[in-house]
Amino acid sequence: MKERALLVDLRRGEELRRELVSRGALRTDLAIFEEQGRLVFPLRAGAEVPSDWGEVGVREFDPREAGGPTDFRQLLDWPEGQKAALPRSFDIVGDIVLVRLPAELEARRFEVGEALLRFVPGARLVGLDRGVHGTERRRSVERLAGQGPWTTRHRENQLELDVDVEQAYFSPRLAREHARVASEVRAGDRVYDLCCGVGPFALTIAREQRAASIVAVDLNPVAVELLRRTLARYPFGGRVTPREQSLEAFAPSAPAVERVVLNLPREGIKYAALVATLVAPGGRLTYYEILRRDERAGRGAVVERTLADAGRFVVEEVRVVHPYSPASDLVAVVVDRPE
Ligand SMILES: C[S@@+](CC[C@H](N)C(=O)[O-])C[C@H]1O[C@@H](n2cnc3c(N)ncnc32)[C@H](O)[C@@H]1O
């Protein structure tokens, strides 16, 4: 049958299949196939996919032979009212599935775990995601189904990152942002990845091999150790210097560089002011914050005023990365320091 299709580069096939599954965008009743070096995925009606994932077209698909469920909710023999409260989407980190549930479904959480374990191809462990907490933004997770440790290897942007979903922050929803920031790094730029976690920004930048040097700083020893492990597996690993240190200890004696990335959205502008002096003339700071939607239009002027003590800065854009709550977004604030 003819259906909407997404055609993606074979090298990104596994990563994007997982993204499609976790967004509920993949038709699992039809067979994926290969066409001239690209994988062809059948899309669910109305599914939106970012334009940089590949080409969207129409293709003829065969039904999948196994004919399994097309949605994990079909595996739960629950009254429709209760099913309606189940989330459509969930996160996949390596072979671990993380799901958030509304309070009214807590009592049935283990059934949800078993359903997800059966539904997601290659899943080993399913956890209930109770959110991140504390300075190190560690995630509280409860095992719902499956077995083994919370450590895994996660594929994104043609990299395989060592991750511990419980002991160090990592979000599979930022892959495009990591790639975007890496693509903006110019030849010879020196880079700081501040609050680097397990290092997705630093690694993606290093993989592109344009940066002259990359220093990645985080105060969580587990995160830094995971980054070291990933770096040891890549020939470009030597371009990154991991440092287990707080920003407050690192910033005062660090020389200014051309690119600074700071991903500590809860602290947002407060930490941006602390690190602005680390941006050399002609350089750029990209930092993240959680911003109320009605504050976005005026944010550039607020940021420029706040950073004025550190020098003249120009806000290039305040860009939405993804929605955060009904009234707020995670935004990237891109700030240039003119020559
Ligand atoms: C939201 S996570 C971002 C991780 C990573 N950049 C990413 O995109 O996946 C924030 C990180 O900042 C670290 N952190 C928090 N406060 C810090 C500080 N004062 N100095 C250094 N690192 C800090 C935490 O340990 C955590 O790994």
C-alpha cells in the first residue's frame, strides 16, 4: 500500500528509527526497506518530522510479516478511559526505555513497564522517570520491567555515548541541538563545554574535527568518568580535555575562547553572566534557559543589559529547542561578542 515515507541515510537509520518509535511516528504494521543507500520508514498519518532527518515522500510498503502491535497501549487490556491517560511518547536511551506517568496510573506502572518492554525492539530495561533533581541533575528512576544496570550506550549523531541514566544527566531529546551547535564551530575555534554532563556537545564538536581544542567541565564525577570512557573509544578523543570541576572554580583562571556552550537551564542567565568573560572578541556563547513564552520577545534586551558588565554582547537569537511546560520552553540563547 502507498503511504507517507521518511527516507534517511543508512548511517542514521538506527538512531532515527528509535526517535520515530519514541515519538509514536512510525507505522509498525508496515515493513521498513532499503532504497539506494537509504532506509525507508512508513510514517503514521499526521506525524511531523524535523526537515534535517531526511526526505519525506510517498512509497509502496508491504505489511510487516509478524504483524505485531502498532502502539504499546494495544498491549494493555485496560478500560478505554484509563488508556486515554497513558502517554503517547516515551524516551529511549540506548536499550533503556524511560516513561513518565500521571499520578492516577502509578498503581498500574508495572503493567506499563511490561508493555513497553515487549513493544520497543531491543529494549532491555524500562524505568519510571520521576524527573531530575539536585545540582548534578541526576534522574530518579524506578525499575518497572526488564533487568540489568542503568548504564548503557546511546547512539546519536553517529556517536555512541556511555550513559548512566540514574547517575549523570542525559537527555535523548537534545540530539539535534548538539548537532546544530557543533555545526556552527569554525576551523581553529577553541571551545568550552561548560556543565558538559556525559559530553554530548563536546563529543559532537570533536567528531567534526574543526575545533582547535575543547575543554569539557562538570562537577559530577560520574558524568566526567563516562565522558572519559566514550572519548577513549574514538580517534578524535584526544581533542577533548575533560575536567571534573565546578564552573565557579574553573572560570576565574580560564583564558577566553571563541566558543562557549553552557547547558544549565535552571540557572540560566545567572551563570551566563558568570561565564560571559570567557568569550573572546569575535566569539559566541550559546546558553540554555527555561523561559516563559511571554518573556521571549523581550529576552534579548534583558540578556544584553545583564551581560554589559562583562563587555558588549549582541543577542543573535532566542530559539525554542522544545516545549518545557504548558507556558514555557527550553530555549537556546545565542550571544555574540563583536570584535
Ligand atoms: C542539564 S545538565 C547538561 C548536561 C550536558 N551539557 C547535556 O547537554 O547533556 C547540567 C550539568 O551541569 C552540571 N553542573 C551543575 N552545576 C554545576 C556547576 N556549578 N559547575 C559545573 N557543573 C555543574 C551537572 O552535574 C549536570 O551534569
